[in-house]
Amino acid sequence: MRAVILLFTALAFAASEVSKFEDCDETRDKAVGPFGSPEFFSEVTNGTTVFSLIPEASAPVPLIAFMHGSTGQYQFYNDSLSLIASHGFAVVFPFVKSPEKDKSPLTTNTDGRYLIKAIQYAKEQNSNQSSIFFNKIDTTKIIIAGHSMGATCSINAANTLRDEGIVLDIAMHPGICGPFGPPPCPSCWKSATLLSVAEAMPVVFTTATNDGAFWPAPHTAEHEYGCFKKSVGDIENKNEVNIKNAAFIQFNAQVCEQDGEREPVVKDGGHNCPMKRIGGGYPEFSAVLTAAKLYGHLDGDQDSQCYEQLYGESGIKFQNITGVLDFRLELE
Ligand SMILES: *[C@@H]1O[C@H](CO)[C@@H](O)[C@H](O)[C@H]1NC(C)=O
Ligand SMILES: *[C@@H]1O[C@H](CO)[C@@H](O)[C@H](O)[C@H]1NC(C)=O
Ligand SMILES: *[C@@H]1O[C@H](CO)[C@@H](O)[C@H](O)[C@H]1NC(C)=O
Ligand SMILES: *[C@@H]1O[C@H](CO)[C@@H](O)[C@H](O)[C@H]1NC(C)=O
């Protein structure tokens, strides 16, 4: 009898924990989520500085490992990452050398090793009773993400860890695939690598038509789209490739226009659209939150609003901002 009661309690507990993760909702997802303000934590682990955001949660939450772009500072991403954490995600944000040295364009990394280190660190500390991470992370639900240089890192790290419980790769403005790049190989990402990642996990690729970082706009987005299609296959031939769901989300110039709101700290148009906020919302990071919730919280549930927002007929309608979804594959 006692065993039955315990089992019943455990099930009820499990059910209530699961229900903590809410489906996507345009209005709700713009505001601070049910997990409130996360705790900020910084630690140097084996020579690598990792910033972390740990939400107040009674059960483990998925982990997002996020890599900044070249010269990127934590400050550029803190608001949007904090918002995402408030919806039930822990975040680790590694630096290549240090928060200060990573401001230099000479500090680069593209193979994803620091993302991998940060994930390793979070997993280790998750079983360290004195750590802020202790039992906070669902190590079967890890998302790898990054912007620009960090997006290239995310593709390469996701490929390295493809058999280790990674549920999603999010590459924001990763630039042009190799061999010529920029940056040229071996610092590039290759379409064969993205295909390998897409065979192992869903991929969300974002860019903007006014991204002029690698080619004059709109050719950066055009070439990124070309690279994406070369990687995951043409939509007409989707049955011939054995990949998970993949989405190419191209924001238009109006959504990603430089509005000066963040200056002089950062320009937030075009290539830096991930840093942009409009009326309290973050157009590109709203796509990140939707995808992270879909695969981190809802196991890719096809009946969810998250799924509808990402792949549905209505396309993305985040934050009442006209996002243009040019390409999507629904395979599952
Ligand atoms: C520490 O970092 C070095 C160089 O990045 C790596 O070779 C080594 O395996 C790491 N050690 C641990 C314990 O993580
Ligand atoms: C990050 O953003 C959150 C929410 O906007 C804010 O409360 C916090 O102070 C910020 N942290 C840093 C280190 O800037
Ligand atoms: C466990 O966490 C504590 C507190 O952060 C830290 O001082 C200690 O070094 C960690 N132990 C290991 C083995 O990482
Ligand atoms: C969406 O934004 C437009 C322009 O700002 C506004 O006119 C419209 O009322 C908004 N729609 C909703 C549903 O919020």
C-alpha cells in the first residue's frame, strides 16, 4: 500500500513538474516567465570563464549553451538570455579568453570547444552538492546556440556532441559556409557539418535580409540560405534526406532595422539583430525561445503552439513583428 501511495505521489509530482512548462503564447512569452529573475553566476573553470544564469526551479530545467559573436560582450545578450531563463532554462555563456579579451577582434574561436567546455562544466557541477547548479539541469535536454562567430561554434560543437543528448542547434547569422567563408576554412562551418547536425537534431537558422556582415545586403542572407539548402537539402527533395526538422528564419529589414536604441553600446540592426529589442520584445530571441521551448520543454510536440509558431501554416508571428519565414522543413 505504501509503495502504491509513494508511486502515486511520484506520478503526481512528475505531472505537476511537467505542467510547469507552458506552451508558447505570444503575449506571455514577451514578459518575464514563471521562473522569475535567474541568478547570475560567474566561474573560471579550467581556464575558461563561464557566465551562468540559473533560474529558481524545483525541478531540473534544460540547459542552453550560448556563444557570443566576435567582439561580443555579455551585456549585448544579457537581457534576452535572462528573459529566456525566466521561462525555465539554465544558460551557460563561455568566453574564449575572458570577458575583457573577447572584446578584441583578434580573439576568435570557431570549432566550438568553449561551448563544449561550458556544457561539460555545467554537467559536472550539476552533481556537485555545493554548486549553484546542483540538480538544476536536465542533462538530457541540452540546446547549443550562438550568434555570428558563436553560431559557427554552435554548428561545430553540436556536431561534436551529436550523440550526447543535444536536442537543438540554433545558429543565428553564422555567415557563409566554407571553404571560402568568410571566415575561410578551417575556421568556417561546412554544409556537410550542418547536414550531420541536422541528421542528429532539429536545427533553427536565423538571419536578416539587411545583414551585410559577410556580403553586402541582401547577399549575406541569400548566401546563408544557399548554404542552408545545400546542407539540409531542397524542400522538394525533403524525402531524400534523413534529417530532423529544420527551419530557416529570415527576418526582413524592417524588423531588423538599426533603430539606435542600444547605441552607443551596440548597433542592433542587420547582422546584430539578435541584440535588438522592440517594445520590450526581442524579435530574433523570440524565435530562440519558441524553438527552445518546443524541444527543451515540449519534446517537439506537434500539437503545440510552439510547433505552430515555428512550422505552422501561419508561419512565425512572434511579438506582432513581421518575421519572414522563407524556408522550413517539417519532417517529423
Ligand atoms: C582543461 O583544458 C585543457 C585545454 O583546453 C584540456 O586539454 C583539458 O582536458 C581540460 N581539463 C579538464 C579537467 O577539463
Ligand atoms: C541582466 O538582465 C537582467 C534583466 O534585465 C537584469 O536584472 C540583470 O541585472 C542583468 N545582469 C547583468 C550582469 O547585466
Ligand atoms: C563544487 O562547487 C563548489 C562551489 O561552487 C566549488 O568550490 C567546488 O570547487 C566544486 N567542486 C568541484 C569538484 O568542481
Ligand atoms: C500589430 O502591430 C501593428 C503596427 O504596430 C498594430 O497596428 C496592430 O494593432 C498590432 N496587432 C496586434 C494584434 O497587436
